[in-house]
Amino acid sequence: MVQRVTIAPQGPEFRRFVMGYWRLMDWNMSRVS
């Protein structure tokens, strides 16, 4: 995920989207576990 943010020059909007997606995935994993 961090690598995707580094190689993606879309700016703050893209980074915000990635962080939101990462948090959602992390929340889902925590919930399943």
C-alpha cells in the first residue's frame, strides 16, 4: 500500500482514497480475526 502511494503522483485526493481503502481493509481483517 505504501509503495502504491509512492509511485502514484495523483496527489492528496488519491492518497486520501488509498488511506481510506487501507483503513477499510484493515478494519475488515480485524473484524474477521
